[in-house]
Amino acid sequence: MASAAAPAAADSTLPPALEQLRHLAGELRFLLPGVRVGEARETTKEFDRETFWRRFREAAMAVSRAATTLTEVFSRLPLPSPQETQKFSEQVHASIKAIIAVYYSLPKDQGITLRKLVRSATLDIVDGMAQLVEVLYITPTQSPENLISYNSVWEACQQVPRIPRDNKAAALSVLTKSVDLVKDAHEEMEQAVEECDPYYGLLSDIEEDNSDNHGDEEDILGCPSNRDSYWSEEDQELIIPCLALVRASKACLKKIRLSVAENGKKDQVAQLDDIVDISDEISPSVDDLALSIYPPVCHPTVRINCAKLVSVLKKALEITKASHVTPQPEDSWIPLLINAVDHCMNRIKELTQHEVEL
């Protein structure tokens, strides 16, 4: 096995078997950066999808078996001999190298979105195994940490058969996640607005817990305790179009996902990747906007975050409109959503114009 710096300085008090595990953990950690930035291996062979997924599943099963064996032998006394530990370590290292090699065999032309999902699954497995080995040499024999770390590796390996098999399926998976994230953000914003107090739940719980505090009126550390923790009438008026813009964001993502599902073609990998890349920016932009409406509200900041979100939404809609997933762009839903987004932004500009001009 290739040598690498271990995660911690060598401890001369460690038994030989545990010292070998410490070294193995360092070698596994050394492999992670290469997986994060590694490119697909160049090859003249035609890609066989069925062969790739069979090899990937088999490699994941091999890692799972190696993790099981290693956990079993280091969860009881006596510890394995140095010779036995060397054999187990080589099995672990070989299984990890094998699954990384399978990941590298997935060509870019199969889709960047698909490659990202496969890379993420590979990283979870490699990182999980490295963490398991670290736990085993730090807390050998039976301990809750051993089982938790082992379960992490096992679960990561079990996810492999669930990975989408082509770039269209991968795109739908990522878009569905984005829809769910924006839906959650929208629901949280709506709940706060309905309560007319963004910190309602937090403050109510604290006031109840401190009701018998002998009249102590000191501010509670870390909790809002003045009018800056509430929305003014101007804030509440501004939040209405902000909420509408987030609803439009959710609608955009849902319509994009539906168009990919109904009209997306597996061989149009580049266009699907472009749609996913820009759509992936919507949820973080919604989060930025959601955070900026919590008091004390800075209206120019809200306006800036709304403008950023609108820019992302329009770009996502234009890329979708120009792609194969929108066969009749002139009769599509896209102009309607663009108009809705523009209407929200115009209202936000009206409500923030005074403070921007100050």
C-alpha cells in the first residue's frame, strides 16, 4: 500500500495491531482529495452501462464485507496479530482502491450530474471507512462508536444500488431535492408570517421556562429582547412580495422538473447538466432571501437578495426554454413565470426605493 501521513503523530504506546490501523487510516484519508478532484480515466473502449453498475455494486459489497470483518476482529480480545492485521488492512485498502477505480471509469460524456452523484457515493464510502478505522484504533473492542461507524459504512454501501442509472434520472433526483428544499424554506417563512413574530416559538418557550425567575428582568443571553426582534409594518408589507417570489421559485423548479421528466432525453446530457447546474443555485438564493427578512430587517439587503434570486430564476427559465425539454417555447409556461417574477421584483423595488435613495 502507498504510504501517507497518518492523521496523528505515531503513538509508541499503541499495540502493533492498532499502530497498523492508525497507518491504514492515514492511507485512506490520503485517497480522499484525489476522489474529490479526480477526472475520468481516458479510454478507447466503448462504455458499457450494465457492466459499470455491476462492477460498482460488487465493489461496494466488497467494501461492506471488509468493514464487517475488520469490525468483528477488532471488537473483541485478544487483538489480531500483526500478520493478521496486515492481511485485514490490505483487504480494506484493496476494496477502497477498487471502488475508486470503478468511479474513475465513468466517462464525462455520461453526464456531469450523474458523475457527481457517483462521486458523492464513493466519497461517503471512503470517508466512512477511514472513520471506522480511526475509531477502531482509538477505541478497540466493543464500544458504541464502533457500531455507529460500521453502520455508516454499511449504509453508504447500501446506497449504491439506489443511485440513478443515467443522467436524466440523476437530473430528476437533484431537481426533486431542490424542490423539497425550497418548499421547506417557503413553509418556514409562511409560518413565521402567520405568527407575526419570527421568534415566537423561541421566546414563548424561554418566557415559560423563566416565569418563576423572581422577577429577574435581565436579557436572556443570545435571545432577542427588544423591538428589533419584531417586524415593523413596513417590514411586513415588504415580506408579502418576498413570499410571492419564493412561491414563484418553487413553481419554477416544479415546472422545470416536470419538463425534464416528460421531455428529457437521456442522450442530451449536456443540456440536462446545464439545467441542473443553474437550478441548483435557486435553493441557496432562496435561503439568502429568507435569512434577510428576519429582524432587524435591512431593506436594501432584502432587495439585493431578491434581485439575485430573480437573476437566477430568469437564467434557469431561459436555459430551460432553449433546451430540448421545452419543445414549444413560444406556447410554454415560461413567459408566465417570468412575468410573475418580474411583478414581484417590481413591487419589492417600490417598497425599498426610499431606503435605497437615502
